[in-house]
Amino acid sequence: MLGWISGREIPLLAKQPRSAILPTAVRKDERTHMAHPTARTDDRRRHARITLVGSALITPAGNPKRAFAAVLDNANRLGAGFHGKGSLDSQETVTVSLAFLDHGGKEQQEKLSGRVAWVKPWEKGHLIGVVWDQIVTKEKNPWLFSYLDETLKEKV
């Protein structure tokens, strides 16, 4: 299914049955850690990332001509990982546009602002980590929140 975000045609993230969302493995000690974030301070991530594959449009702040399509690889309420051919600088401010299909097949869009935490070269472009400016909430980002919430509930 294709949709439009900011005049660019990209595939939509469709609302799938729970079994179609591919969560990353969460170890038993990570579940404990998620419930008690201060329990372990040596972990790189304090929140589990969920595998969520779909298309995104990444737009650097102040320069919409540099916007490029990327693939969302994983996400959590604090940020997400992408891969794409576009190039960004670490600490660069970006807007990420995601599209979802609701249960009735209608397109729903969400835009999240964030900062590029890291960029690594990859054989087909770049791997990109983005930290959201605000934590994903049900009120501000209902579609992404729903995916994350449902998948995390299955894992705990």
C-alpha cells in the first residue's frame, strides 16, 4: 500500500494483526530493567526497542530540499533507528514523518521532531539513530504509541 507524505510517495505502515508486528527479543532481565529503570545502570539502552519496519521521510530542519526516504528499523518511546541513502550530521535537528493505516484503511500521519544521535556508514548508505524531542505519548503520537504499547504488553 502506498501513501503520500509531504508530496512524496512512500509505503504506509499498515495496522497489522499483532502477530505481524515483529518485536525484538526482550530478555527476562531487560523486562525487569524496564519496570525498574534504575536497577541497571550499565545498559546502553534503558528502554527496549521494538522491531517496526516501515517507510519514513526524514527532513533536516530548515532544509526541506534535503529530505529523503528512509526505512524505520526499530523504535521505542525515546527514539528510533533508520537506514537510508541520505546523509545527516550527528546532532542535526530533523522531522520524521510516518504514515499508518487505521482499521478502516484510512491514512493517518504522524510527525515527530528529534535530534540525530548518531550516524554510521552502511554498505547501502547510512544507519541513523534519532532521539525524539518529546517522549512518545498516546495523546501526541497515538499511532506509534499504539504499536509500541501493544508489542511491549506482549513481551512483559
